[in-house]
Amino acid sequence: MNLTSKYNLIELIHHVAMSNNAKYESMLSGFVRDLLNEDKSLHLELLYQVVWKYNDYHTTELLLECIGVAAINTVNTMNQSPAFIAASQGNEKTLRCLLRSGANSTFSVVYDYSSIESTYYVRDQNMQLYSNVSANHDIVKLCKYIYFCGYTLLHIAAQNGHKYVAEIFLRQYKNLVYSEKDMHLNAFHLAVENGHLDIVKILLNYNKSFADTHSLYKASEKGHEQILKLLLENGSKDVCLLCNGTFYWLPLLSNRQQQTIKFDKIRSELTNHQDVYIKTFFYDDWRLITCETALNAAVRNGHFDIVKTLLQKSSSTINCTTYNGKTPLMTAVRHNRTEIFYHLYLNEANISQKCVHVYDFLLLRSKLDLSELLVLTAEQCPVGATIAHIIAMHGNFDMMSFMYNNGFSDWEQRDADEDTPLHYAFCHCNYYFIILNNMKDLNFNFSAETVNGSSVFHSAAICRSFTLYLFHSIKDQYHLSIPDILDYRHRNILHYIMLLPLRQNDIDLHSGFTEDELIGAIFKVCLNSKHNFLRTDNEGKEFSTLRC
């Protein structure tokens, strides 16, 4: 055996500790001291390896006798102490030895956020800042699962589900139970989010007030049904969140850790020599930004049993709206949760709600991370859109038939731009909506105009939707010829094809065709329908002069 190998050496230390033989321990101690004289960093490497690998009091004790306790609170390259490593692995016996030997029980991981953000953002060749990390790996997730920003020993034990480590702190270090890490989360929040029922029960027995709305939201979002029921039994309630377009949870004149550009100070207007320094606060606040309830989170993620549990407890949040006005019923449509949609509909969800926007994203860019801004804008519900519009965009035929069979008749409502649901169906290539019209003889108005005079056919063209081609190709009594119709600026379908630039992602998610194929299909429809390819708009422009 190569005893100078670090792996073999820690194995040897463990076996000697298990033997409980004083002679072997003395021999080992001398051998390790000789190695330490040759390699000054060896004691740290041995310590980190032992506390990570072994859950054994005697092995840890023997190692500390060999190397001393001077380095017992020395952090590794990830700013984690030996005690933190032991707690993260659930090695409670090792941790107990470290704590009795002088390890800092109140240790927390200190991390420089600028070093995280320097890897999180990069600049392109034009020096424009953009995210180098996907929205699924934002700074909150990086801090929770990579860097453990501000985590204490109890936080990491609760997050990883190490019950016996958590019990050590409840018995001996009760002052740490309520401590919050950098993101204003405590050990209970972390145990709930990661689904550790045993630790949740232990902490609730210690203090029932831990059962707050954030915990209920996380249990619902992650699908932890037993934890959610326990929280409800202990007084947690789902409520509509304040949604007024402000970041009300942040102190006045403060930075948000996630924002891309931060300000160090502002000059006071009182004197030329007075500065107001701006503090930065870090919150796991996505649910507050999106104004999302526990019910909506369960709907979005398809947790039907949790939806039923929440509604059995209270239906007070069934019509709460998110930041863009979507209700849980609309969310069910958006994420194709058909059974949940039925359940909400039959439980008297509001079917007349219209989408409204509470945020002006141009004004809030300074408070949002770039990836957050991208997600929020991508998921915007059009202003004034109703459940009929959302169904036309994202709904399946079963949902549409269900609404029809349950007496819904207002299929031609208008949004803020006077778009009907049919405009949305043509744009989003949801041909099921057109089939519904045909099968149920709903007599949709295919001539309906928006605020700028555009038709449903214009909508298909500007979205480069395959709907036009399908509609033109099916020859039956329900399908009209596609007219060379004009909007108020005298633009026809051909003009609308060319109004927007080509998408960076060449594949259309609705149809699976490339952008060129979709444009070619629409040209073919216009050619077969004998549209005027030389028509000019009010500015004298033909479609070919408009740039893609």
C-alpha cells in the first residue's frame, strides 16, 4: 500500500481509529507528523477528506490528534469550513467531534457576489451585457446549490435532509434555528422546498409559526403534498399577493442583488458634499415579482392533488391574478393542464377576467436581472385578453369542447387591440379553434378587424403561421377563400409577411417548419388566391421593399 497516497492515508487513519489500539495510534501519529513536515498543506487536505467521507467520531478525533486543531475553522476554496462540509454530508458524529474540538457552530459561508456575477454575465463584441447562464440557473439557484451563499451548518443540513444534524442544533444551538441566510430564507424554508418531511415536522414541533406563505408556496410549487397538508394544518394560508407594480419588499433607495447594474451611491440634493450610500438586498423573491399564489404554482406545474387540497381548504385564491393578469384557469390553459382546467372551471373560476399589466418593464429594468426580464416579457398575457383568447392561443380541443358543452358562448370577445380569439388562433397556429367553429357551427367572424384594420389572415401572416396554408388547402363548406384584404394603411397579407425580422431560431415551435418554408407557404397561398403582388401601401411601398 502506498501510504503517501492521500486516499490510502485517510483509509489507514479510519482503520486505526476503528481498532482502538493505542500502539497503532501512536505509530500513526508519528508517521503523519513526518508527512506534515514534508507537505505543509497536507493537514487541510486530510481534514477536508475525512469530514466529507466518514461519519465517525473516533476517526475525526484521531485525525485531529495527529494534525492538531489549528485549522479546524479554515475554509476551502468554496469558503466552506470542515464543520460545514460534515453537516452537508449528514455526518453528525463527525460534526459533533468537530464542534467539541472548537469548530465554529455559527459559521456561515461568505461569498463575494461580484465573483459569481462575473461568471453569470459576459459581454458580446459590442460590449452589450447579457446572461451567460440560462434562466433555470440564475443567481438564486447558484447560491442555493453551488455556492451556498450565507448558509449556516443548519441551513445546509435542512436543505440536504440530514435529520440528525438538524437535531444537534435544535438541542444545543437553538439560537441558530431562526437565522436567515443571505436570501432571507431560514432552515425551515429550505427543508420545505427540498421536500424533507422529517425535518419539517421537527421544526414545526419546535415552533408552528414557521408555517408561512413562502413555505406553502414552495411546497405547492415543488409538489410536496404531505408537507403542504402539514403546513395547512398548522395555520399556513394561501393568499392573493399585493401586485401593484412596485417592489414593495425592498427598502427605499436600495439595490436588488439580482439586478444587472447596481448603484453605489446617489448624490443628495441637499448639499454638494453629501452622499447617500445604497445598500444591496438579496431575496428569493420570484413569487413576489410574479405575484403568484401557491394555487397558481400548483396549476402551472401540474400538481392536481395539491390543487384539490388547496381548494378544499379555501377557494379564496381561485381568481387571484399574476403580474400580467392571468388567473389559475388561464395558467391551466397556458401549460396544457386539462384535468386541472376542468376542476377549476367547475369550481366557479372567473371566466370573464381580462389580462392587465402591472409592470412597466422599461422602468423596472434597473431592478431586474436580464434573464428575469426575458422570462417575464416572454410570458406576458396580452392586455385585455380573456380565457377565450388564451384558449385560442394555447388550448387543446378537449378544453374548447368542455367550455362549449358547459354553456360558454362568448367566443368573439375583444382584447385591448380589438383582436378576437380567432386572430390569436391564426397567429399561434392553433387549428383546433377553427375546427371547433366548424364542428359546433359557431359562425366565427372571419372578417373581424383589429384596431388597425387587420384581419385574422393578417395575423397569420405577421406571425408567419402555417394556419393560412392549412386553411387554404382544406376545401370544404367551412373554408372561405382568402381575400386580398387590406388594413387601414392599405397593407395586404404580403406586406405583413415582411414586417418583422426573421427569428433567430429558424424553426417555428408551433409547426416545426423553418422560417423560409413558412414564408414560402404563405406566398403560395397568396399566389393561388390571386392576390396583388404589386400592391402599394399608403406610403407607396410594395411588400418586396419591406425588410425582413
